[in-house]
Amino acid sequence: MSDCDTSEKALVLCSGGADSSTLLAKAVADHGADNVFALAVSYGQKHSRELRSARAIADHYGVELRLLDVGAIFADSTCSLLAHSDAAVPQGTYDEQQRESDGGPVSTYVPFRNGLFLSCAASMALSLECSVLYYGAHHDDVAGEAYPDCSLAFVEAMDRAIRLGTADELRVEAPFVSWSKADIVALGLSLGVPYELTWSCYEGGDAPCGTCATCLDRAAAFAANGASDPLLG
């Protein structure tokens, strides 16, 4: 912990998945648990499993978790991740889905979700006297235009907007934005992230479905590190 910087506070967007949980672990290592807050967002998703995982991860690291409900904003969206949507969560990789959508956003893209989350988190971060807002976007999620609000250009634009809108009191950092998911899992394994507490699957069953795009990406990331995903036994 000799490199721990306790001079500033940080807010981490934490979904309970592998990426944001690794980011929370990194933030705690960098700033100390007393200087880190986590924010989990309910946006009307089909299951609450990821929110329970966010709570478990925050508790594991001794970090205060804040919860925010923005579900009403997506009431008219037909995104397949939302509870009111009749659309099924697609199976197969993002590349396969991209070919079916002519290169546009996939059906699990929640309209400008990450822009909304970052904007809300910025207001909360300022109120908590944080100077850095961490966001766990990574390169694999961009997948062409599958999730345009995970791109480097998007992160840089949001950082500029938040710096301008806060008189440079707050900045956005997305340390994984050019990383693969395998890179993130490699860091997490080195930090001892309790991946058994996380949840990445778009379905909310007792075990990951193993066939949605995020399950496939997660399995490939662990395999690339010669490791087993603890959620898969």
C-alpha cells in the first residue's frame, strides 16, 4: 500500500460485473477504502442479480455503496435487457450480433445509458467531495458500434464535459478503455478480486447462461489467462 494516494476521493461506477469489480479493487489499492465510494444503478434491468453482486463486492472491500434508480428514463425503450421489454436477450458473440445489425448498436445497448450514469455520478461525486470518477469501459465492449458509449472518443468527450461543468473539480478516468477483457481479468487475478461474488450474465438465473455475449466474453477472458471462472464451478 506504499503507493496508495489518500489525497483524493474517488467514486467508482460499479455494476457488480467483472470489469467494474476489478476497477473497484484497483481504486481501493490506489486510494484506500476510506476514500472510495461505489455507485450501482438500477435502470429497469430484467434481474437484480448484478445489484446484489455490486453490494457483495463493495462489502468485500469495505467501501460504501450508493444506489440510484433511473428506471423511469428507459420506460419507452425496447432494449432487450429491460424488464418491460418483450425482446429476448440475444445469444452469440457481439461480432455475430453486429453482422445482424449492419454494424450498429446491438439490442442490449441501453440508450445512452453510460452517458446518463456518468452525468448522475458526476453530481454525486462532487457532493461527496470526490475529484475522480472511475468508469470501467473497455475496448472489447466497443466491438465496432455495439456499445458506442464505451469508446475512447466517448470517454474523452465525457471527461471534457465533466471537467468543464465542474470547473475542473472532477475528472473521468477509464483506465481500461484500451484494454481487452482478458487484460482486465489478468489484473484482477493479480489483485485477488473475488470473482465468485461478481455477475456478468445478462440473464438472472442461479448460474450464468453461458451463451449470451457477455458470458462468452467472460469465459474467453478467463481462458486467455489460463484460469477458471469461479462462477462456472
